[in-house]
Amino acid sequence: MCFILSAIAFLAPQLLTDHLQPLINSALSFLGAPFFLLVNFLLLAVIVIAISPLGRRKVGGDAARVEFGLFGWLSMLFAAGMGSGLIFWGVAEPALHSVNPVLKQSLYENTQTSGLALTLVNWGAHAWALYAVFGLVLGGLSTKSGEAGDIAAPVLNVTKGVINSGWQFKLSFSIKLIAIFAIFFGVVGTIANSTLLLRKGLELKLGIESVLLSGLIIISLIVVLYTVSAKLGLKKGVQALSKFNVLLAFGMIIWLMFYVPIKPIIDIAIGGTWDYIQLITTGTWQLESVLKNPEWANGWTYNYYFWWLAWGPFVGVFLAKISQGRPVWQYIIGVVFVPTLVTIIWFSVFSGSAISWDQTHSAGILAAIKADYTQGLFVFFEQLGWQGSILIWSSLLLLLIFVATSADSAILIIKELSSSNKNAHTNNTVNLYGWSFALGLCAFILLVQNNEPLNRSVAIIGALPFLVIFILQLVGFIKEFISEFKH
């Protein structure tokens, strides 16, 4: 199925553009608002869990032991979750929402701070709460639900006593198949999107204008990185790359803050955070009521959240694995609140400094972003002389490795979901290289189309059917949890 859709994208891209995207938009207009409302309740639920007696439980049970240090753990969860997207949209999204205000100005007067606030709705606490819930369902609170990170276990709890073992096996197989489908296209869309920015960087710095050549170079580098990282495993591969990238990201933030005026960054950070708090306490519960055009949410916020849902199966299993032994309250702070704080800092520094620079120097940054999302970061950094060149290359390296750290985590989980117990070593090796090649090939096919909205549509193909599984997982988890308390 993965290769069939990729072949269609390569041979008849107009077919996907004409039929897939309208179909996705229709589904989002019907499912987007209810699902986002569910995510609001999940954010509230994880906050309650963190401060309740349940927060003192350990992820994985009382016998579980912490395997990774605090910095390594935080680095891995952040890099796996959404690191690459922050590079792609760090300058572009808040700036775009400030140029074309989306929120009603009668409610949010300052377009710059409201633009940041809306960006944080898309990338902040709600998204990370969704990931946190996946991790808890797959081995966090209940000692049985999600045992050993089994993605099918919570659903099988719902059907226990209702269907026989034969049908349970078929159901488990179907769940894993849909999960693989969701993860695969979710990551493919991310790789293709990120490569658009990488390709623009190569065109700017090396003069490589050929889409095929630049795409081949970038995809090959990404495939080699995530394959080697996945082959080395969590400690030697994924953790090492994640730590390096987080250090590089903070180095870029500090460097940029030394070079640009600090006051605009502080102003937009404080104002944007305040607007964000207002949004998550009131506006997000009826998001369409605070938007100028309610249809906007289908292409942005709702699309994002189905994208996070597509990533949920692998990020949830990954979080459950690397968080063993940690108190649930620490898990929730680390998975929800620390990444949200980093996201606020990142978008405030990059968008705040870019918008301020554009207003002060008439640099054309905002105009470039309106014309092409991928230009804003480079147009801004080019204004900074030799330091800007270093920041451009650092951004490209950061994006390359963030994509790899997301993909290697996904490959590890896909490999587990698709492997059988027979000839385990041989199957694991074949699965690793097979899925690595498939991801790279399909991402390259999408890259050639050079269509960012199509990338987003492809990324959530698998998430739509997985929504049913996710709801059943929640029901099964609650059922198992209630049963635990009774006994």
C-alpha cells in the first residue's frame, strides 16, 4: 500500500492533488473540531494525573528502573517528537500569522503576539499532551494496559470476552498494520517537508538548482544517518544524535540572542505567552469561534493534530520505552511542559528577532515568507553577514539530524511492529534496511512534486483510520485501569 500510493504520487501527482487533498479536507472539516476538543480534555487530564496520587506511580511499574540520564532522556523525547518542524517553521509560521492575522483582532489586538500564540497552539502543550497520553496508555499508569509497549493491548482489553482468540489475533494484526501505515506516511511527509527547506539551503549556498540532484543528495544523507542510528540502537545511535542536536539548537539560540536586539524577543515572548494562555484556557475549547475564517483550521491546526496523531503510535511506544522507571509526574513534566517551554523560547527568539529586524531594516523577510515559506529563515540570516552564513549551515545540519532522529525512532518501532518471532535476527535486519529504503524512496518521490500542502495531506493519510484505534485504546486503558482499582 505504501509503495502503491508513492507510485501514484510519482506517476500521477495530479490525481493526488485533485482527489486526495479535497478528500482529506472534507474529513478534517468533519473530524477536526471534535478531535481537537478531545485533545483539550487530554491536556487537562495529564495535568490532573501529574498532581494527583497517580503521579507518584512509576512508568512501567514499581520494578522498572531508569535507563537514561535526564539530559539524554529529554533530548531523545524532544528530537523524536517534533524537532525538525521547529526549524522549518521557526521564523515562518509566527511571521506568516502576523502578516495575515488569523485570530479575530477584536479579541487579540496585537498581531505579532497573537501570531506566536496561534503557532504555540499548533506546536505546544496540546501536541505534547497527545504524545504523553500515548506513552501512558502503552505502559505508563496501568500495569497491564499497553504491556511491553504493545500497541494492540489496550484495544484487545476492550474486546476481551467479546471475541474469541482467533479474532483477537486478526484484530491485533490489523491494528499494527494501520499503525505502520500511519507512522510511515507521517514520517514520509515530515522528511519531504523538511527536505524542501534543505533543498532551498543547498540552492542558496551551493548553487544547486536541480531538484533531482539536491533531493538525491539530501535524502541519501538522511537515509544513511537514520539507518546507521537505528542500527546502533537507542544508547549509541538515537541518544547520541539527539544530545548533539539539542546542544547545537541551544547554541544557535544563544548566538542569535547575542547578535540581535533582545527587547523585541522578550516583548513577543511575554505577549505571545499571555495570548497563548488565554487561548488554551478559553479559545481552544471553541477554536473556530476566535478565528476570522473557521475554514482556516482545516488546513493548519486540525491538520497538525492529525499529523501528531499519525506520529503518536511510534512516539508513544518510544516514550514508554525510554521513560521506564520515572515517576509519572516527572514523565508528564518532561514530556509536556519542558518541550512546551523550549518551543516558546525557540519561536520567540527566531520569529521575534526576524520580525524586528525586518521592521528596522526593511529587509523583505516578511514579504519573502508570504511568497515562499522556505525563504524566510535564509533571507533573515543573510542579513547577518558571516555570522548569518554560520547560522544557515547550522540550521541545515540541525534540520538534517532532527529529521534523522525522528526517522530512526520511527524505524525502530516500525521494525518491531512488522517483525515476527521466527528468524528474529534475519527479519530485524531485513526490516531495518527495507523500511529505511522505503521511507527514503517515498520521501524523494514527494520531494520531486515540490508541493508542501500535498506533503501535509499525505502525512495524515494513516492518521484518519488510526483515530478509531486511538479512541479504542483510551477506552481499553480506562477499562483496565478501573479493573485494577477494583482488585
